[in-house]
Amino acid sequence: MEDLPESEELPQSETELIAEARRLIALLTDNPKFAGLPVSADELRKRLNKFIAARNKVAAIDVTLLQAEAAVQKAFDELNDAWQRQKKANGGASVLPILWH
């Protein structure tokens, strides 16, 4: 059975952090050798799950933001297209306001 590391650098990426947390949870789970540590396997598991849930929320927000930005771009393009068609129909001269019916 491997021992807990004395001193080692923290993981540099989220993927490394999750892998290391899972390794430590497996090492600590039901292992009397590590009973009484300041942070139990259950506590680590709760914190890891909380971190993953928060990270997933950020990813979902990122997707929503990308979709909203695409919708804004599409609406702008449609408006610009209508403006250009109106300008072309007016012989390229200054365009009068579009009257929507």
C-alpha cells in the first residue's frame, strides 16, 4: 500500500487535480492506516463532487453564451441584409427609414 506523499507540487490542471483527488479518495477509503486524518475520504469526495458540479455549470453557461452570441450575430446579419437591400432598391442613395407594416 502506498503512503501519502510528504510534499509534492499541486496538480497544474483541472484534469490532474481530479485524477489526484480520486487517487487520494481511493487510498483513504476504508483504510485504517489513515484513520483520523484532518480530511476524510468522504469529505474529499464531497468537495470533489462540488468542484465538478461547479465546473459543469460554468461549461453550461459557456454554451449558452456562445448560443446567445450566435443569435446576436444572426440578427445583426439579417438587419444588415435588410438595410443593404433597401439601399440597393433606392439606387444606393441614403436610405429612408424602413417602414414596417
